[in-house]
Amino acid sequence: MYLLSLSASAQIPAFYTKEPGKRKVSFPVQIHNNLVVLPVRINGKEDRNFLLDTGVKTNILFDPADIERLGLEVTRSLNLVGADGRTLITASVSPYNTIDLGEVEGIFQTILVLNENVFELESIVGVPIHGIIGYEFFKYNPVRISYDKKRIDFYRSDALRWRPIGFRKTAMTFDNGKPYIQAKVKQLDGVLPVKLLIDTGANHGLLLNRETSDRINLPARYIETDLGKSLGGDLYGLLGRKRRLTIEGLNFYDVITSFPDETEFSYVIKESGRQGSLGSEIFARLELIIDYRRERLLFKKAKSFNVPFEFDMSGIVLKAYPDGEVERYYVADLRADSPAAKAGIQVGDEIVSLNKVPVDFWNLTKMIDLLRSEPGKQIFMRVLRLGEGSTEENPVVETHEVNFILKREI
């Protein structure tokens, strides 16, 4: 297959290196909670943080105020269906924008601007997230993501015609700009072939949609929990482990697996023919080369490959919320009968110190890592809580000291 070598002079809506003669350019990225965050500048205006997400086709901005701040020209609006199958979210369409990543620049880029920020990704990632970038960034150029090194290599479109030494290769197929691969999942009753969406913007490991196949079964041990947030709604379901996930002969063992509840949106998943998706908990253990033009995913083990898959052992769904120049950390949800719940932690508690260290010295990723670190570990928390008789005008704030021991529930 002949691949056209693109340059900025072609004026095709795409991303280009600012030095067209180079085989590749490299630039640092941020990794938060195993998600890739790209600092970008739109139309030469203010800097923004974008999540790198192969699960979306069009660039998205979350804050409608950015239309004026970034000088976006809006041509029309459209309605998007939320993850609950009912919620309609209005977005404004802005074509012909420039997205500057430093070494790489996207020209004539269409951006959808949501009329409200339904994602609230900052509370999950721990840093401000202003938008998402996906298909457009990958469509003409191989992109190498090194999670351990916190670096991206962006290759010229005609580079990497052959597979680099040490990398495995699997074919990708596409549906509406989204990439899929084939894999195998070992279950109690045998091996299940599955078609999986490559979703770098999701912080799960393996996700399986039970409504897509009668052969997808639950593991012996599982818990009911909040699985995260998607466009238009929160996702709930079950969480357990699958014995083995295999991609082109590479095995991942005891993989944390999400089983979301079926929704009215599930028909879209069924129509795609997929059984689930792979997220950043898998990809962060690999070095990836995502090559849309050659319809292939290249990958090899990273240094973190053998890190065990673990889930929160406290019962706390922790989220961060900005307050001026600082982050404040709250218990957004709490699993019933979990160690934290039994110790007296409550939904809405604000965490002010963790293991006797003030939260000013923590970030969200490190706090989450601690709460999933190892069973038997002692956790000390100081929390603030509204007491009895509190009103909006006269809050009564109580301080509580709580300690508990982490327990692996799955």
C-alpha cells in the first residue's frame, strides 16, 4: 500500500510536524491516573489541557465560555445523545481552528463545544481538563506513546513502514473513526474471542458489555460500584477479575474487569459488533505505536508490565475539586460494608490529611495509588464534615479522625 507523505502545504485538515523533513518529533506529556494529557494552544490563545482519547472522533471543548475566550467561529449546533440513551447535550460546531502542541500543529480542525461540562474530568484526573483530542491526531501519522517515559513520538506519515524490533502487531479495524482489535478472554468455561474498542481516554483496564454476548459471564467474586462518568451520565455496574486477557500471544493475568449495567444506549454498542473495550490500565503497562493509516497496533512490554492489577481497597470513590489555587478532596461515593464505610467515613467528607500528611503534599493520582496499594495497610484520615444543625449561612464543621485497614474485595 502506498502512503502519501503529507506536509502542511497540502492544507488538508490534519496534524503536521512543524519541521516536515523530520522523520519524527518527540514531546513530553503528562500522565495522570494512567491517562495521557496534552498541553495545547488553540488559535494562538490561552493554553488548555486535552485528554488523548482514541474513543472519540471529533475534538471536544467542555466550557462554552471558550467560544469567546478562544475566538472560535461557530457555524451551527447539534445534539448529542448521552450515555444514558436519553440525555441530549447541545454542542456548538466550530470549524477551521488551529491546535498547537508545540512540535506538532493541527490545522483546519473542527471543535465541538459542549453547552455544559458534563464530564467533570478534573475531579477524576486531578488536573484541569478542558477538552478531548482523538481521531484527528492519529489519522495520518503513527503515534508512539511511552507511558513510563511520559513522552509521545509523532512520526512522519511515511515512516515506520516495517514493524520495529521487539514490538508485536495486531490488526485494527475502524467504525466511525474508532479503532478495534481482536483479543481473547479466559473465563471459567473456556476462552472467549472478543472485539474490543481501543479507548485511551478510559481509566479502566478491561470492560465487557454483558448484553453483547450470552457467553460473557461474571467471575465468582465481584462488587457493585461506580464505574466512572461518560457523556451524559454516570456509569454503574459490577467489577471483578478475568483470569487472563490475551492480545497476539501477550498475556495479562487477573485483569480488573468492569461490567457496566445495560442502558438504553447499549444498542449502539451492539451495532458496532464489539463486546467491550480496553482502557489505560492495560495501555499504561505497554509501549504503544498506534498506526491508523496501516490499520495496526504495535505494542511491547513496558517496565511497569508486571505491576499487579489492583482496585481501590478502601471503598472510597475519591474526587478532586478546585478551590482557587488548591485542590480539595472529597468522598464522592462509598461502597457499602467497605473498610472505610465500617470505620465511619461518610459521603461528602472532605479529606484534609492522609496518613498524617496534609493533602497539600498529595495529588489525586498518589492518593488513589495509596488506597489500592496493598491489603493490610493501615490508613489514617482526618476529615471535615458538616455537623448537625448546619445551614448554608451557618455551617457547623466537625473534624473526625478515622483509621482503617485496606482489604482486597475482588
